[in-house]
Amino acid sequence: MSWNQPKENSIASLREGIERFDGVEFDIRLTRDGELVLHHDRTLSVPAAKKVGLPKYVEDCTLEQVCEFGFDSFDNLLSDSGFMECWLQESRFVCLELKIPHPASKAGGGWMSPGTRREHLRKMMKYSMQKLEESGVEKNNVIFYSFHDSIGKLNRSLGGGWNAVSLRPVVPPFGSSRLQKAITFPKFIANPLKRLIKRQRKDGAPLIPIAMEYLEGWTRHLPLGRSVGLSGKGLERFNNYRAGDPVVVWQVEDRHESLLLEAGMSPLTDNADPSFTKLPNGMPRRTRPATMMDDGVPWHESSVSQRTELIEKWRKKWYWKGSVADIVSACSPTTSPWQAVRVLGHRGCGKTG
């Protein structure tokens, strides 16, 4: 029986994704009435929305208006027992992307008002954190990120000890994908991975998100300075730059998965098909390297000695910072190491649009 991929960023997709992988990534936006909705695109891109005269941008709609067209609220996700059991009890990890409104939207404040969008982001972060606190989510099981340079600073100003990082180079919240690439390209050229990692560290980033273009193919040679890669001297150089910091990589193809995992990086995958059990290189696919031990024991059911043995192995292989004792003490059956190498489902079970 063939698998039917659920719609991206839906509760069905996120529930299935978090069950299948070590965690998931998904997108949220803040609606006009101050509620959180699971939605990637800046426009409410369903034909029927135009027929009833709804505003163009998601942030200018109410939560009810958006959900009428089949999108899900963040509250409903936090009430879903299947999703929350994995997140709260089985040490799964979530990358929560906060989306910036289009400058032309009412929430965006116009082209000359970046402060309005920054305040929108702050409000969205604060509200999200409040809901996660109320739901009992452990802080080491989630990271906030956004294509905005101020997310780290905003996170520190809000306090509370949550984790946040900017996605860089920052992609603007407007324009076609072609225009966005044209705007971002000079930033990509001017920010080799060594410089990008230094900037993230200076900003207090607890995790380094990296586009695949830095690591593989002809694009890796474009940024100024020495290039990095997924093998040989390029990988050695990259490991020297990151010095044991955890890394999440996006825009990953199936052929990259085993290379990234072996190199100690977490791929963000769009392939959640349960029948895809063997990678292109012939190796069996591991969808839960961080939450399922080699002997088939789930992390949340393992003993302290089993977790310690695995952490010793991981720390030695990927040059993690800190002592084994410190890493073990920061873990529990419901929280795996922050540095753990995970497979993460992009928008749950992958992009559908």
C-alpha cells in the first residue's frame, strides 16, 4: 500500500514526522488577532481565500479565517496527544521557525519600518515561549530560529533560558524565490563558513544552522576563503571551524543523509516515506539515530549506564565539548544531549508545495 504524504505543517504531518524521526521542524506565524498558526507561506495561498475577499497576507487574517482553509493552530498542535507524547516523554527535538511578515502587510509596518517587524518577532517569541512553558516542554528539546538578525538578542532580552539562533544569510520576507536568491547571493559570497560560525558564536548561538550549499557541490567554492566539504580535508577544515558545536543542515537530498550523519551533522529531510528504508549508497536508513540505540532500545527507556556509554562514543567521535559526566547530567530519559546528531523531518513529513 502506497504512502500518502500529509500536508506540510499540518498536525497530521507533524505527528507522523515526530514519531518517525528524532524530531521535526515547522513554521509558525502570528495572526491579526494575536494567535499562532502553522503556516509557511506569507500569503494565504488557497484560491478560495481570494473569492471571499480575505486579506492577502496571513498576518492580516484572524486565526479563524486561516483555519477555515485547513490550516492548524499552534494551540491545537500542543493539544495533540500523539505529538506531545513524543515531544514531552520520548526526547524528541523541535526546530521552531518564526516567520517574519511581509513589509507590505499591516503587521509588517511598511518598507521603512524594520522595527515593527522586530517587535512582531518579539511578540511571537514571547507568546510561543509562554505556551511551551504551560505545556511542559523542556528547553533543551526545542530551538527557535528565524531569518532575522535580532532573534538571539530578542531571546536574551526575554530571558527564560530558551535557545534561539538566526538563520544566515538572512533571506528577506518578500519577493519571489529568484529575487530572494539574488539578494542573498552576495551575503553568501561574503560570509564563508568560518566567518559565519564566528558570527553565530558571537551572537550566543547554541546550534549552527547551515545551508547545504556551503558543504556540497560547486556552490561550496563560491564564498571567500577556503572551502569546506563533507569528506577529506574539507570536512577536517569544517570540523576545526565548528569545534564540536551541533549543526543542522537544510535543503538535504537523500544522497546527503548518511554523509551528514557520519560527519556529525543533523539533516533536515523532506523524505518521510516509510518504504524508503535504504539510502542511495545502499546503506540501511536510520531515521532515529539520536533517540533509538543500536540495540533497538529507545532513548527514553534506556538506563543511565546505556546513555553514558553512548554519550562516550558520540563525544569521542565528534569532538563534543564538555566532559562525559557533564553531558550525562544534562540529559534524562526525556531529553537527549543537546549536541546529539538527529534526523529531523522538514515541516513534519516534508514539503508538499
